[in-house]
Amino acid sequence: MTATTATTSTGTIADVDVVRALFGVFASGDLAALSRLLHADATWHHHNDDRHGGIHRGADAVVAYLTESALVTAGTLHAEPQSVMADGQGHVAVPLRLSASRPDGRTIDDPQVVLVTVQDGRVRAIEQFVGDPAAVAAFWA
């Protein structure tokens, strides 16, 4: 991962570290560590009209969403942050490339953005925006 940090205040560094850790544990498949990075009532809002669309409420639901995404893609799902930018007040923006393939031959390589809210060293909320809504919906269909 070659993500860069835009600012350097202590709060910003801590928030960026949490978000980088989130991407790292997802990439490694360590769901227990991923769950520990989330508040129990964390939410993930996938902004698209597809099988994953809507709000996933609670750490267990977020982990289930990510687990299903990885299973459907036979482990090829890869989210690569392009940069990690924080405001020092718990808000972290991450432009990324989401790529994967499915056993039936479908592929995706989509620019996306996630906005992460970090509170007390853990993730409170994630807002996910896709680059090509129709292509993402077709991939997950």
C-alpha cells in the first residue's frame, strides 16, 4: 500500500493509523481484528443500488457484509487506498481502487471513495461511494 497522509496533527495520525489498520486487516482476512477496529454499533453505508446497497448496522453486520463480498469474489476482492486524508477531528477520506473477479468471469476495477468516521480509536461509520454505479451493480448481481 502506497497511501499518503495529507496532514500531520496527532489526532490526524491516530485516525489515519486506524483507517490503515482497517484496510490491512481486511486484506489479511483477519476478521477478528477487523471486528475489534469497529465500534459495536458501527455502520457501513454502501451508496449503490446493488446486493450490498444500504446501511449495514453493527460490527457483526459490517463484518458479514465484507465476508460475503470476499466469498462472492472467491477471495480476489482488493481495496487499494490511493491516499488517506484526515482532518484531525475523526473524519478520514480514502480514494481507492476496488478490484475483483468472480468465478463466472465478471471483473471490476472501480474508483471509489470511502469516508470514515473514527471515534476513540475505532471506526464509528463508513460511507462508501462507487465510481460507476451501473457497473458495480452488474458485478454484484
